[in-house]
Amino acid sequence: MSAAAVVLENVEKRFGDVVALDGIDLEVRPGTVFALLGPNGAGKTTAVRVLTTITRPDRGRATVLGYDVVHQSARVRSQIGLAGQYAAVDENLTGRENLRLIGRLTHLGRGTANERSAVLLDRFGLAAAADRPARTYSGGMRRRLVLARALMHEPRLVILDEPTTTGLDPRSRNELWDIVRALVADGVTVLLTTQYLEEADQLASEIAVVDHGRVIAQGTPEELKAGVAPTTVVMTFDSPDAGRRAADVLAPLSASPPTVEGATVELSAHDGPGAVIEALRAVDAVGLAPSTLSLREPTLDDVFLSLTGRPAAPEQPPADASDDLVRTGGGR
């Protein structure tokens, strides 16, 4: 078996004249959160559909936990859990019944399905509402129920497709993030597709940016941000004249000419904390003291915009928003 949890090697997929995946290469280390970022139509969803055996690649090789998605698809489906963007649950069933149903469909015995559903309802804070119809659940509760369903058969890889884009307040979002962190602490690998860039920054140990069916950048969040733009040191002085004087003094320290707006000076530096110290020493040497000082780090939004030429935008609901694990044929 491959040491990687997920491998895509030169994978291509076309739909008529549309190239969805154009030789994409990807490798995900086990026991980590790997985030897949990209604008609408970049190929993220197609990559997920290949990895979950829903879509057969035209060319290339894809493996999940060492199993080939084409030739060992049943083994792949037994190892993965899928939680999609839209919380598609059976609203007429209770939370407990939803979980038991998925347990039976993934070939768990009745006793095991009952036991797993009870454990997951408690773990996800749904025990008190376990016997209420799912239609009475809030958005956050529905999202937790969807993730609980994906974990019924104890998968080693969990794929979260836009998990918090729709219908979640900040508290519910943070609760889901805590659950993802707990999964990884238990050794589960999480593949996350998202356009909510703070989510990737908070959770992912590695990120790949996809556009036009290819990976155009990959690295840790810190590496990607550092590669796009330097840190900006912002100083405000007591007068525009002092700001202009400071800009002249700080010019040798800046990666590009400092900008001055009124009494505010901005300089770019690749070593943010070190640049602050040097900048303070430089202005102090000429008798200047900033009234305010701040450090502005590049963000994943900057990375996304720089690499793709457009800002991140939320996905629109597909015609069929079902995210059931059963769609992947999941089971043992």
C-alpha cells in the first residue's frame, strides 16, 4: 500500500468539450487535514467525485489509502466517509433513525449500528434531540448530523465538501471545526474542499490551490501566504511631515518603495517581526516615534486572488444537493 492517504497522478477528466481535470497531481499525508481551494469550476468537485468512485477518470491514476479507485472501488468506498455542502437528511426520520439507516446501508449489524448511533449522537451534542424528527433541527444540528452519518462505519478518510459554507452561525462553525480537529487527533485523514478561506487557514496543515483542473500552488498556509506577498508594517506619526521623513528613512528596509498617506507610512518586508525592530530603530535614530504601529500579514484571500485572478466566492447549490454516503456506495 502507498504511504499516502490520497494520491492523484496525472488524472484527467472531460465532459464533452469541457476539461474538468487536466492532469491533476496531488498527494495527501495520512492523519492530516488537507484543504483543496479553488474558484467555481476549478475541478474540486470532480476530483472529489473521482476519489469517491462516483466518476471514473479518463486517464491517470488515483488511490485512496492504497486502493485504486477504479479497480478496487469497493475497498475504497469501505474506507471513506463523505459529508457534502448541503445538509441532505431524511427530515421525516429522527436523528437516531437517520444514523441507524446509514449504519444498515453500510452493512453494519443492527446492534453495532445502534451502538454507533448512540455514541455519535452523544459526541456531536445531539443526544437530547436524538428522537426528534430531523426537520426540527437547526442548521448547525443538521450539519453535525450529516458529519455523524459520514462517520457511522468508522472511515479512515473523511471528505468534507464545503462543510460550513451554508447556514451556520459562528458558534456552530467553531463546533464543527473542533470536531474536525478531534478526528485528526484520532488518526483520521480529512480532505476538505472549501472557499471559506479562514476555515482552511484554521484547520489545514497543507493546502492545494486548484484552477482549470490543475494544482497551481501547494504548501502550508504559511508558505503560501509568504510566497504571495510580504508582510506590511504600518506606522502612523503625528504629522504628514513626520510621515514623509519616516518614509525616507525606512526606504532601505522596504521590499518596495514605502507608501505614504498623510501621516501613515507602509513598508513591505519579508521578515515581518524582524522588520518591525529594524524600522523602530531607524525612525528612533532620527528622533521620530510612531503613535501607532501594526503588522499586517498576507491572508489566504491574498493567495487566492493572486493565483486565480479572482476572489473566493461561495458555491451555488447543485441541481442534486444530496450528500449521502450511500451515493458513493459506501459500506464494508
